[in-house]
Amino acid sequence: MAMASKKVAGRTRRKARVRKKVFGTNERPRLNVFRSTKHIYAQAIDDLRGVTIAAVSSRTKEAREQATGKKVERAKKIGGLLAQRLKALNVGKLVFDRNGYRYHGRIRAVADGAREGGMSF
């Protein structure tokens, strides 16, 4: 087994373990974070209906204009932008889904940005 596939398999196992416990509703959606090498994506999901309520990524125009600097700083801005969109939809509480990633770096920055934007986990 190649190193990359070991990493992917490990993250998939961790992701399944986290998803067993984490479930989003309309009142308290699941904040899912995906991290690629260049970009970060965050979305709030209502698992009861199976829909995405709000989403922001470092690729959206609004985020590119506001989020500058290092990747961790951009990730924090992404969390803040998502919090703004959720506030407009009268959502104040979230369930955090780290998606199999360790809670540090950009993943933690998204959570911190959302908290600073007024969200609570």
C-alpha cells in the first residue's frame, strides 16, 4: 500500500468515527470543513433534510477579496464569513465536524473564526 493511500484510508476511518457521533439539524447544523493543499472549504449542513444551508470557500470571490495572508489567516476569515451567512439565517449554534482531520492549524482556525463571528459549538 502506498503512503498516500494509507493516509487517505486513515482519514476515512477517522471521518467515519466522527460522523457516527456528529449530526446536524436545521436549528444546529453540522459545520463540515474540507482542506486541500491550496484551499479550505466550510459548509453548514442540515442532515435531516440532506441540504447545505450555507457554504464558503477560499475560492469564492468574497473570500478572495477579504481573506489575504497565510493559509491559517485565510481559514479564520472563512470561518468568520460562514458565521455572517449563518447569522443572516438566524443560526447561532453549530456542531463541528472536523472531517477526519486533526484539530489544529487551518481546521482550528475555521472553528475560531466561526466562534469570533458569534457561533457557538
